[in-house]
Amino acid sequence: MKTLKSHRYLVRALASAMALAALTTCLLPKAMAGDFTYITNSSNITITGYSGSGGTVTIPSDVDGVPVTGIGANVFAANAAITKVIIPAGVTNIGDGAFLNCPNLTSATVPGNVNYDSNLTGFYFFQVVFGQSPITNLTIAAGSPFITHDAFFSATNLTSITIPNSVQTIGPQAFF
């Protein structure tokens, strides 16, 4: 009798856990597009995972017409296969450490108008997002209207920077 009661509680607990997992999946639908996993709220997409082979990684500007506006925290962190990343101007939020410690990442195209998880709206963007990645070539994405202050603070390996005509304002100490 005691074993049957324990079994019933276990079955109920498992059923509750499965229902909670299904509910969570409904609230934040996860999907795949090429090498990327993402979540969406139907009006924008955040990249949450990457399963590609590396080399040049191009973040899509949209998936089936829904704009990609974010990259989650640590999505590409410590990925030794990535050598170049291209992030379109429509991406306005990048999670802390998204490209942290990618030892072969030497080239990046990034929006100049990005917020990141630290909520400092661009302060130390490069250090927080790309910290310890040896980027030497940086291109600000076409369509970026500005580069925030201190955005590329401590980007000591940079030897080449390309800024598009769309950038009208460069904040103080942007490349300090």
C-alpha cells in the first residue's frame, strides 16, 4: 500500500514537471534557423545558441521576416572555431560575454548602437562582449547611427577600424 502511494506521488510530480516544461516552451518558443537556436516573442528574435562549424559567423538580420534584435549572454563564448563575426545593425542587444574568450576571433562587424546586459548602454561594450578575444579588425555595421562613449575601451589589439558614413556621432573616448 505504501509503495502504491509513493508511486502515485511520483507520477503526479512527473506529470506536473512535464506540464511546467510544456508551458515554459509555449511562453518562449525555441526554434532553429540554420546553425542558430533562438527564442521569439513574434515581434523580434534573440539568438540563444550556435551549432555551426565556425569560421565566419554571420548573424541573420531576420528569420522569416521577424527581425533578429538580440544575441544572448555567452552564446559563442570560448568557441575556438570562430574567426570572424558579422552582426547586422538591427541587433541592438548583446548579452554579456557573448563572444568572450574566443581565441581565434580576429575580425568583427558590430553595430555602433548596441545595449548589452550590463545595462550601461554601450559603456565598455567591447570589453564586456568580446573580452579576451584577440580582435584586430573591427567594422562598425552599415546603418549604425552612432558609436557610444567608451564603446571600445581597452580594445588594445585593434589595428584596423572601418566606420560607415551612417555614423553621425562618436561618443567621447569611444576608442580610448
